[in-house]
Amino acid sequence: MDKKCLLWYLLDSIFIIVFNLFFFLLGGSQHEASVWFSYAMVHVSYGLLLTTPYIIRKGSAATDYGRPLFVGTAAYFFVEFLIGVIFILVAPQSLTAPILVQVTILAAFVIYILANMIANEHTAEKVERHEKELEYVKQSCLKLKLLMANVTDVEVAKKLEKAYDIINASPLKSDASVANIEQSVFDKISELEAKVLDSNALSLIDEIIKLANARNNSLQTINR
């Protein structure tokens, strides 16, 4: 365990230590069942707050995914702590009220968290799809730009510039039906990187231009 983790564990344990000191030193160890139930629920709410980082969807937008979850677990903890302390102080003989009130609060919290986790999954799918769609244009243009910078043949340079302009102006939103074409463009560019100085460089660039246009035309047809 590194020092950073140890410090976080120590920080997280402060509330539990202080809460238990107050509970046992001021109230002793003999309590009604309703008090013990409320005592346990306060611990559960704090435990859920601490586990929030582990239920956040990983990804480039993890901060956005985590924000509503932290708000939910923090709100649940503070509400449960307030309600729990009230029941601990009142110490009702019946378990009915503590159970109904605190389980209802817990159920509302679980619904909120699950709803946000489902929404995060949908958002993550859209983000991943968008990032994948960007990859075709970004990666292709980057490689073509590098080739343009290293080519001295004027005719090859002009062809590369034409291929670059076509792909750079291509629609970002892709479709599964053109995935094979996009992969073919990647493959042809990779092949061109090794043969840019060869006599067949121009024919390879023509193939790239043809494939890029085919991809764009297919997407235009789909989006009509």
C-alpha cells in the first residue's frame, strides 16, 4: 500500500471513529433495536459514499460520469445521517418507523444511482462511437500530412494533397456499412508509407482517393 492510499484510508476513517466515539461514550452499548438499525444504516450510507469512485464508468468523460454519482451518494449520506441520528436520539421501541423511513430513502438512492449509471452507459457508447468516427479522418490525415512533408516528387505531393483534402473534408459521422472501406483506406495508406518513393506510389494514392470518395458517397446516400 503506497503512502497516498494510506492517507486516504486514514482520512476516510475519521468520520467512523468520531461517530462511534460519540455513539458509545454518550449512549453506552445498551440500545433498542431501532437504534442499532439506524446505527447500521448510517454506516451503510457512509460506506456507499466511499465506494462511489469504484462504480464510475471509466472513459475519457469519467469526470462527467462521476459528478452526478458523487452528488447522489453525498446527498444520501447526509440525509441518512440526519435521519439516523434523529432515530438514535429518539430511540423508538418499534422498528417499523426506522425501517420504513430509512429503507425508503435507500430505495430512492438506489433508483437514482442505477438511473445515472444506465445514462452513463448510453453516453459512453455515444462518446466511444464518436471517438471511433473521428479516428478515420484524424489518423488518415495525420499520416498523409507526414508523407507530404517527406515527399520531393511534385506529382506525388499534389496527389497526396488531393487525397488529404478529400479525407479532411469527409463526414465525421460514420456508419457500419463503410467500415470495410475505412479499413481499406488505412491499409492503403500504411502500404503507401513503405512505397511512397516507388514508381507505383501514384497508383496507390489514386486507390486511396477512390476509396475515400466511395466512403463519402455511401454516407451521403445513407444520410439522404
